[in-house]
Amino acid sequence: MIVNLLTNAVQAIAASGVGSDVTLRATAWLDGVAVAIEDDGPGIPAELRERVFEPFFTTKPEGQGTGLGLAICNGIVAEHGGRLTLVDQASHGTVFRIELPGTAGRPEAQPAPLRAVGRLRVLVVDDEPHILHYMHATLSSWGHEVAVSVDGGEALDLLQREEFDVIISDLRMPRMSGQEFYEALARERPRAAHRMIFSTGDTVRGDALAFLEGLGRPYLRKPFSLAELRAVLAASEAREER
């Protein structure tokens, strides 16, 4: 996480030719620690500052970044009860601040309102590599075992050899759609088809809405939050246990 923030700072300075220094400072913060990563580079334009933690948003040229690094960093910090912020700067340069609570002497934590999710074997099917990267990194950081496939045909081959607790599939894919993948899986391995969760970047309407409502399967609308992903995994696991 810290390496990612440092790398972003170095790359921004190198690409712009503005600035030369990147500084990391750690200080005591309440009962925990605060870490600041500061550079004297070009900074982030005001109109983009509110979007930097959005999944898939990037200021880098096409092909030079997925827009996932800060979203994943933000999720990891939140998972540890902390927060990652972009500090307002009066002049040029960028400062990211990580605040993490301590654990020594802390009273025993109350149970989380969301149902805890056990370790799962998850298959993610999507034709977009950056989404596969994001899902693999996020789910792995939560302790799950993750496999990825770039289309439904490849996923069907994998499912002939391996078992998965959850299958997350994009609905719109060029070679085999999520619906076609589901229908083929339902014929070959109906129990596995019952474990599917769909994701879609579409406004869910028309044939897609009819398909999803007919199945009654959960689905995620891109870009979805980490909380939404965790909730749908917990719901899927609870459904399997019934």
C-alpha cells in the first residue's frame, strides 16, 4: 500500500518533470499511527481530487494504469479501521495521509453489523483485464482463494476441473455472454450455477433485467463499492448454508 503511494509520486514527478522530492513521515496519532507521503510534484487538479479513490479512475495516459491502485489502498486502510485522505494543498505537490488506529489497550471490538465471511474459493469471469486485477487483489486481500477467467468458455473448462464456492461473472462479454455462460453451466453443473453472482456496467433494463429478475440471482452494478462486494459474498454464503 505505501509502496503504491510512493510509486505514484515518483511516476508523477518523472512524467511531468516538476519536482524532485518524495518524503515519508510517520507520527503518533491518537492511539495509533499516521503516515504521510508527500511530494513536490505537479499535484492533482482541483476538479479531479474528489475522484481519485474511484475504482478504474486514472489520470495516467491510456495503457499506463488501471486506476485501481488508490481504490485498493483505500479499501485496505478501511478494512483495518483507518482512513486514507488526500490532503488539501495551498501550492503544488501532493500529500496522502494514512491514519491507522492502534490495538494495544483497546477494548474488545463489538461484532460487526455485517455477517463475517469465511474463506471462499472465488472464480471471477470478466473480459476486462483491469477488472480481473482489481477483483483478484481485493478478494485475495480479504483472505479468499481467487481464480480468474477472461470469458465463459475458459471458465467452463476450469469448472470441469475445480470447485468454487462463488462465481462472479460479468453479464456483457463478447465471446460468451454471462447469460450464455450461466445457461451452459446450468445444463452441465446446476449446483455450480446456483453459486453465481452477476456484475454489469449496463443500466439494468430490457433483456438483462428480465434475465436477472427471472433468476433471482444477486448482481453488482459497476462501479460497485467494497461494502457492496462484501455484502453480496456474505449473502451468497448464507444462502448456501440454508
